[in-house]
Amino acid sequence: MFEIECLACDQTLELPKYINMDNYDGQLVCSKCKALLHLKFVKDELRKYKLIERTRPGTPAKFNIGWVERPIME
């Protein structure tokens, strides 16, 4: 199972099974803080992801830049 950190609340999220990690370019809602994230997977590798919208205005973003490159976490 693949996990990422939410860029709004810094909590670990397990990716749903419907996300095709071979080729996915879409959005995901954090199950903890309800922030909207954009993910891009290419050939089972997380290439980029960014925070699109925080649902709680006071929640600090972990990263304030547009796209964040991350290696695959196992």
C-alpha cells in the first residue's frame, strides 16, 4: 500500500485502490483535514503533487511552492 503526507495537515494518507499508480493525474481529498491535493503518477512513481485548496483556512501548508517532487515511499 502506498502512502503520502498531506501537504496541509502533514498526516500520512493511504492512497485509495482506485488510483492507478501506473498512470494517474488527478485529485485526492485528505481524509483527515479535507484538503484537496493534486497527484501525478507515472509508471508507479509519484512524480509531483501539490496542495490545491485547504478547507480549513487556518491550517498551515507544509510547502508554499507550487509543485513538490517526491520519491516513492515504501
